[in-house]
Amino acid sequence: MPNPKRRHSKRRTSMRRSHDALTVPGVSECPNCHESKLPHRACPHCGYYKGREVVEVEQQ
């Protein structure tokens, strides 16, 4: 197996790692209960998607 002959500089290492940062997911508001939810998914709080109930959510 080939091994590196010289060590990589701090700049080169950090340039490579510049794309490793986490991104915040886009959050939208549920039109039914006004809680935050991920877009194109059923609301985890009320179970509605596109104006109709698609998932039954147990009340707590």
C-alpha cells in the first residue's frame, strides 16, 4: 500500500474538510396545526398532509 511521503499542510486539510459541515434542514409550517414540519411529509403532530388526514396520531 502506498503511504504519503510528506504530511499535508493545515490549509490543505481544512480545505478538504470545508464540505463536511452539517446543514440545517429546511422547515416549513403545517397549515393545519401551525407546527414546524419537514416539507413534502405528513405532519408528525396532527397527521395531516395536503389538507387531509393520512396518519393517525395518538393524543397525549
